[in-house]
Amino acid sequence: TQDLEDAVQDADLVVESVTEDLEVKHDVLARAERAARPTTVLVTDTSSIPIDDLATALARPESFAGMHWFNPPELVSLVEIVPGPRTEPEAVEQLVAWTRALGKRPVHLRRDIAGFIANRIQYAVLREAFALVQEGVCDYADVDETMKAGLGARWAAVGPFETLDLAGLDVHEAVARRLYPLLANDREPARSVTALVAEGDLGCKTGRGLYGDYDDAAIDTLRRRRAQVLLALEQLHGP
């Protein structure tokens, strides 16, 4: 259906996944809440907006939380469950149970924070990656290969904190003392991204991005490779 009220009127769970704009989300969430039953759990799939900022549009913030999926959601098992300051524990328990019943792997945040866990880590990595490229240390392909053949592959098997325990915390402490003062601390997006966006070059969806021009065959190859690797990891890790 394309009718919001019709979609939510008999639902136990409503997931909002509209554009990452506070006013748009406020409007859709408020309309959904008015049309849904009082017992409905309403969640947002925002990837960066604090849950409490979105809850200001609602009459029942106790039944509202974040449920952050990852693209492509049919292949990525992680779902972040993010309560707001007024979310009832029972609503969080329901969300965790529903997520597990779908065969996904929920991570329950203890408190609301912009960007949650995954995007805060992802954007810290991206900030450093863009800085390395801008400083002439490497190019985009070097960074992608480093992640696919090294860090990403290792962290897919053993998480970053497990990796530190395996390597030795004394080694981490020594390297951290040396590197932390040298890491990028930019407060704005990378200049290369800003320039491309200004030109309307947004990546695969417009046919041109960081790697230059994309045709349909190149985009299909990227998506197929992503799907193959994610499926292999899902089979390896299991539910």
C-alpha cells in the first residue's frame, strides 16, 4: 500500500525508514502513531538522529525506540536496538525478541547516542581513511584493499576488542600512545566528497562517484560481490 494509515492500523510493530531529515521523520512518525493502535511499538531506522530528538513528535515516547538495520538488510544480520530516555524496558525486550525471531543478531545499546555504535565506528574509520588519501599517503583503492584483505576480514572473524586481547594489551597501549595524537580530527566531511556532492555526483545512484564513472555492469559487479561475501559470512557465523 502507499497509504500510511492503512499500512499501520493493524500492526504490532511499525518501522519508519524515510529520508534522514528530522522534520520529515517527525511528520511520518506522528501520523503513524495517530493511526496505529495504542499497543503498537513504533521504531525508527535512523542511522544518526538521536532517538529522543525524534520522540518529541510523539504522544507515547515510552513505546518508541530505534531499530537500526544495515544495507542490504536481507543479508546483514546486525540490528541495533536503541532505547530513548523514555522507552519502556518491555518495548526493548519485545524488539530484541522480534529481531532474534527473524534470525538477526540484535545489539542492545544501553543509552541513546547520535550515530549509535556502528556508524560512530564507521565514520571514525572513514575520517582517517579520507585524511590518508588527501595527504597523498594512498588512494581509494589502497584503502579499500586494506579493509577487504586485512582489517575487515580480521574483524569479521574476531572483533576489535577480541583482537586486542589476542595481540596483547601492552602492544595496543604502546601503539595507541604513538598514534592517537597523529590521527585525523577533521570536523567537516572530506573535501573530495563535498566537491562531488556539489556537482550532483553521488556515487552509483547517479553514475559517478569516488571511483569515477559507473555503468550498470560495474554497479552489478559491486552488488554481486557484496552479496556473495555477506552470504558466506552469514553461513559461517550462523544465527
